[in-house]
Amino acid sequence: MAIDNQEKILESLKEHLKLEQISINETVKELHGKDESYHKMELPDIVVFPETKEQVSEIMKISTHYQIPVIPFGLGSSLEGHVIPQNGGITIDFSLMNKVLEVFEEDFLVTVQPGVTRTQLNKELKKYGLFFTVDPGADATLGGMAATNASGTTSVKYGVMRDQVRDLEVVLADGTLIHTGNKAAKSSSGLHLNGLFVGSEGTLGCFTEMTLRVYGIPEFITAARASFPTVKDAVEAVVSILQAGIPIARVELVDEQSMKQVNKYNDTVYTEGPTLFMEFHGNEAGLRQDVEFMQEIVQGHACEEVAFESDTAARNRLWEARHTLAYAYIHGYPGKKMMVTDVCLPISELAGAVNHARENLMALGLPGGIVGHVGDGNFHALIMMDMNNPEEVAKAQEFNERIVIYALERGGTCTGEHGVGIGKKKYQQQEHGAALDVMEKIKAALDPNNLLNPGKNINVDKKETPQ
């Protein structure tokens, strides 16, 4: 962007935002030029901090008038470069739009602004005996979670982010403000715009309000850890548990190498083999029967050890091993950067995919571990690499390519929950075929000048418009 234009844009922004809501400070720009991924930092030209939907609308009108890109930004916890402004432009930081607007406890709904974090929301909901289920690990903003269709450990029971969204208030590229749904539990009216905008990664509009589904806090929760001789045994045990209809809320696979890293980092003495971390929600009497049934099932799949925890503190310690795994690797390999891969397959293909990933990690000589939300066929490899070593970076990228192709060839997807961003864009044609053309037409219709988070998710040619 030319400096003359920048001065004009700044003057236009000052007509609608306070001076402290606009920044061209280099440090602020650096904070908004990266996320948690390994992708290269690129700086925005301007960072703005709106407080209202009206201000977001005016920012989009200014973007259209001056033909400058806009990149929505939550907390920067994304893992595929979603918030990196590859072409400069205006980054909209939603951190000041962080209010829980209304709790509809009888409808099990809540309306929030996009800058509200998952932890912040659950703290507010606890007063009503409610909780929000989607847990991607990071304390991400709900706007960012909707933008990437995040999921996480509880999706096997409660569903992913798309399943929780009843309505979105969205500012479109031209500044128009729309609602994509309503508060009704179901509707057969019109096209399903919620499903279109959730997962669009800021390429179709900016979210300014969200109405989300919430749930009653379970009466009783039991957690369990079960170790197996092989990954195949562990995955087959999960399939049997699901087939039995046991109401499992979380089921996570941690491979042998990762269990070693867990013990080293947390000073624990867990069995160092393929391990399932499980959690069950319900009433105490019903869960007692379900857990007994689960024990019978896992023992039929060569389970070597099962440990249970129902006390809150003990459960938290058990899950800490899973949730701190990324930090365990980061601390275990100082100076290296983590690449987190993300593919999802039919559950019947999961054991083969995990074994394929482990074999390729070993063949390429890459340190790392494998974890998975095995209840829905989603798994991640955590790879440690030296970003200053081109050979290591190339090996990590080759590994990522191999597991993505493996997943696509077996009816899976290149990303189960992290999103496309920069890193997975090259696989869109292979995964979607002619359907990608439809997606590009939708993008072109809603954002004809390709100003909303350009270069991410879907490619479109910028439409030439008279100035």
C-alpha cells in the first residue's frame, strides 16, 4: 500500500474510531503478523480495535473504497497461518468486542461477541449450571473457533463448532450487516447460511455476534486412562465402545512416544504404550454400569491397564497429561519449532493412518508424537523441527504431504479442525473437485474484490471495478 493511501485510510478510520483504537506501531503489527503456526510472519499495515458492529461495518466500507485487504484476528492461536496478512492491509483485532451479551438459560443458548474466549464464557455460564462444550485446547476466541469450525476433545459426544451455532451476525465485504440464523432449534427456511459461514476463515465476512448452544453441567463425570499393546488395539476398542452406545464424552489417543514425553515433562509414571484418555458424562448410577461395560470391552481388546478418576482434581491431573503434550515436546526440544498436522479419516481407517504416520516419522528421522480424537477419526502429529535447517523443514513438509494424501485417498479430509488457511490450500482441488468451483463462485459473489482475508482457504481472481 502506498504511503499516500495509508494516510488517507488512517484519516478515514479516525472518523469512526477513537485514536487509541488505531495502531501503526511496529510491535503491535508484529503481534498481528503471525499465529502459532510455522508459517512466515507478514505484517499488516494498520491494526484496528473496534468496539461495536457499526465500527466493523465502517471499516469494511473503508476497505472497499480504498481496495485494501481486511484480516479478522482473534487471539492468533490458529495453526495454519489464517491471520497472517500476506498482502498487508488492515487487521481487525476483536479483543475489545468481548462481552457475553445474554444467557437464555431456558433455551440453552447464549449470545456473545466474537472476542469472548472459551474460558471466559464457561466462567459466566457456570452461574447458570451450564457449559460450552467445544474445547480446542487453546483458550481461543469464539469468533476464531467459529471461523475455523474448531472442535477438540469433546466433539465425539457434543459435536463440533458448526453444531453449536444457531445464529451469526456478520458484516459482509461491503459493510452490510446480516444474520445467518435464529434462536429456533431447527428450521427448514432458506439456505443454511450458518453452515456456510462457520469454517469460512474470515473470507466471507466478519462475525460481530454469535448465538451458541450450551449444555447443562453433567451430574457426574468419570475419567479413565487405558493402555494397550498396539494402536490398532486401542482404536478397535474405541469402535466397540461407540458401537455399544456408551455415552463417552471424550476419547483421546496418545501414542507410545508421546507417553514417554508426558512422563518426562509431568514427572508421572504412566505406562509408556498407546493410551486412551476417556471421559464419561451422565448420572452416577447409569455411568457406573457404562464404565463396567467399557472395562469389559477394552479387556476384550488386550487392554493392559485401566485407571479411573472421578474426583475433580484427580480428573484434571489426568487430562493435564493430554493437554500439556504440546508443551512437553516444546520443552523437550529447545530451539525447535512445532508443526502440528491435522487430518481426519473414517474411523475404520484410523489405525492404519496412525501406523502409517508413525512409520513415516521414523523413516524421515523426525522427532515427534501422535495424538488423536479417535472418537471421530481425527489425529495430529506433533513434529519438532529447526526452522533454520532447510533439510528438517523439507522433511516435515514431506511428512505432512504424505499423511494428507493418505487421508484423501481413503475418503478423509486434509483438515479435521485446524482449518485450511495457508498450509492446506493446495489440497482443496484434490479434496473437493468440482465442488471447489462452487465455493469460489460463492466467495466471488460475497467478496468480488477479494478483500476479506485474501490468499486463505479459497482462491479467487480480484474483480476489476471502476474507481
